[in-house]
Amino acid sequence: FRELAGHDKHLEEEPFDVPASYVRHTRRLGDEPDVTVDYVAEPDDEEWLSSLSLPFEAEKSQILITFEALVTLLERSTAVSEVIPAKLAGQLVQHHLGAAPLAPVMLQHVYQYWVAKRQRLRKPLLRTYWPATSINDSNPHLVFRPREKERYKLRKHRKNDMESFRKLQQLRRDFERSRGLLQLVLERERIKLAALELQAELHEQALHEAWRPGKTRGRSPPPAYELQFPHLLEDAPGRGGFDGDGFDG
């Protein structure tokens, strides 16, 4: 725990409002800075860090981590407004990155580099604070365009009226006719199969009589074929019979 001077006075001037949700806090280990790093160093940043001269030697990885933490802190403190002054930046670094030994040493160099890079790019360094890309912008390098809001189409309510009832009746008649046609097709195929079996039997009988005249074959003739759907061939009045070309009525 760290004691902050003037903490009670600060609460009196700006009272704390209890949020409606929980405050997510991640515990840090050892000398880990109390800042979640969002900025990722680019190749030009690494090139500038390699030419940076420090009063004492430090590992390259530690210098890079400290640089990213400093830029993240400066970006969050500035966001889309004017660049914060160097004095305020030093106070923020002392408060949030005081445990990092390289932060106070690198602050002056990183602050000047950060201000120059923001002025050169004319926008914040963190993607979070970039303005939204226009839908009509055709630049392929600008991404994350907002999608057009689609209106939710509600399910169309079915009307329970006479017109809908007649449509359902017509649909039912169409389905009944389709079923009748399919049953006739099935009956036709069964008759074709019976005719083929009869032709095969006649052919075998003719071969038997040619080789063994006067002798009866031991195989009995095939049974008579019976229609399974004889009612479909009847032309009953009011039932929509089959006239050879299709259903009448």
C-alpha cells in the first residue's frame, strides 16, 4: 500500500461515485508497472530506441517494455485532446510507473519523441482514439468501417381471413393431385415390371419347347398381377378422375 498526500482533500473536491458494475482489477507481480500496455512498438520506434543513449546499461527487452508503457500512459492521458504538458506527464509517470527504474530516466526522451510522432501523424498513436472511418472512404489502408444499421424485419403475421382460407384450400387440392400422380406413376412402374417378368417367362418357355418338345416345364406360371390403386383409374364424378392426360376439373 502507498500513502498519497492530500488524498482526503482530493475526495472532498471530487466525490467518488460508486459505479453500477464491478471494477476489474488485475494484481501485479513484483515491480510490474500498474499500467495495462496497449501500444505496440513499431519498427521505427525500435530503431529510435536503439540509438537512444541512457546513463546506465539496460536490457533491450526492458527498454522496449518501458517505452510501450510510457507511450500507453501518455496516450491515455491525452486521448483526442491537446498534448499534456511535460510536468503533468512526470507526475503521472511517478504515480503509475514509479516502481519501474527506467521510466523516470526515459521520460524526457520518450515524451519529446511521442509529441513529434503525434504531430507528424496528426492523430493519436493508439487505435482506440482514431476517428471512425467513413463508409464512403475508398482507401484500402483504412479499416474498421462502421456497418450500415439493418432494420430488423419482424415476422409477417398471418391473416386469418377468407382469402387465406381459399389459398390453403387450393394448396391442399394441389397436394392431393400431386399425390395421385405419384401413385399412378408407382402403379405404372409396377405394371411395367410385371410385363417384363411375363416376357421373360414366355422367352424361357419358348426355349424349353425348342430343346425339349412335348415336355412340361416344372416352373409354374407367374401369378396374375393385381392393381394396388384401382380407384385412381376410375372416373368417378366429383373426385377428379384421371382421363389419360391428367386430372380433369
